[in-house]
Amino acid sequence: PLVHRPRLERAVLAHRGLPSRAPENTMASFLAAADAGATWIETDVDLLGDGTAVLIHDTALDRTTDRSGSIYALEAADLATIDAGSWFDPRFAGERLPLLDTFIDLLSERGLHANIELKPNEQGAARSLLLVDTVARALDALDPACQVLVSSFSQPLLMAFHERHPRYATAVLYEAGTIRPDWLSVAELCGATCIHPQDEGLSEEMVALARGAGYGVNVWTVNSAQRAAELFEWGCTGVFTDVADELLALEGPQR
Ligand code: G3P
Ligand code: MG
């Protein structure tokens, strides 16, 4: 059964940390978001070739590190040689791709909540199940006071996660225009408590429908305070933003 039910209300979720001020998905970025008052942090997780769970958005190293190539060609020992900060600013030289376990420790220490996004693993069913089980095992170490929401664009991955680890709440991610008429069945099959639609094209009617069916609605990526206010007015329970510091300055203290 679902033991950990997250409660979001006008939540400002720091998308990849605070990527406007620090390199995305690094410990520096998560700390910057927490220091700015964010209580919810979003991050992306996938597995290295040796099964180590790391936080990175892309499957390629090129955009956010000083290396190129696939993360699937790496093992844990390689992480110490990869710079995930200099591309953003020399001040962040030496930032690493964080281990999921290190992130979980930070959440527990600071009493933070997290949305962990499972990246659709490109290496087949066995690796997908390994990802699902590795994330659930890591989450089991989290302080119970911290709330957690596991999301993915991959509905099969979410269903597998829910079937194997039903104690954690999930959220179904949608790119613009991809919410289908069977969304409620999908949400139920995935054990979801929330849907995570892209902002573009999202209608007030869809928000009302989901809220009426008992689902939280957390929208990505909202970098305008005015739009965030409108979405909260519609009944949205959260917004993912690259500028958590700016939105929080207007929104007030978060729980
Ligand atoms: O989880 C919300 C958002 O992060 C989904 O898109 O590509 O930024 O991971 P993406
Ligand atoms: Mg993400």
C-alpha cells in the first residue's frame, strides 16, 4: 500500500536545483535551491553502465560536463574524473555528477522533499527494472519526514515501479498535447497521486478534471511568476521552475 503520500499545495519545485545560478543537477545546484528557501527539489536519475544511480538529465555527458559520450559507458570510479560544473562557470569547477545516495542524504539532513524523475532507460527491460529497484532501495534510506514523488515520461517504467514498490507515490509526466482520454486509467495503473503536464497548451479544464478526480497537478517548466500565480488560481498544486529563488520571493515560505 501507499505509505508515503506527498502533500503539495502551491509548491515551488526547484527544477534540477537552481539552474539559473548553478550547474543543473549538481549538489551545488540543490544547495543553492535549498538556501533560496525551496523545500521541493526535482532531479533526474539514470544508471551508469555498472548500475550506479546518478543524477543527470541527458544520457550523453556532452551538454553538462567536460566529457562526451554515453553515461552507460561509465562506472562509478569514473565520476571523480568528470567535471560537471566548469561548463556553467569556472567557479563550479570540480562539481561532480551526484550519486542518488548523496542526494538522498542531503534531503534527510535538510528536511527537503523531492521529485525523482526516472529517465526512460534506453537499455531494455532488465536495466529498467534495475533502475526502478535501485531508486526504491535508495529511497528506503530517506528520513520519513521527507516527502517523495517518483515521476517519469515512461508509463511502463512507472507501472513497473508501482507494481514492485507500491509504498511510494508516482506522477505521470506529459509533454504538451500528450494527455490522452485514457489518462485516468494510466494514472491508476501507475499508482499516481499527481500528473505532471507541460505548461504549453495546458487548459484550466484539464486541471479541474484532474483535481476533481483527486490528483495533484504539478506543471513544468514555469519561469514566469505571473503564469505560476495563474496556475495556482486554476488549482494546480505545484510548479517546476528554473528560478525557484524568484518565485519563492513572491510566494512566501514553503512547507
Ligand atoms: O519533471 C519535470 C521536468 O523535469 C520534465 O522534463 O526534460 O526537464 O526532465 P525534463
Ligand atoms: Mg526532469
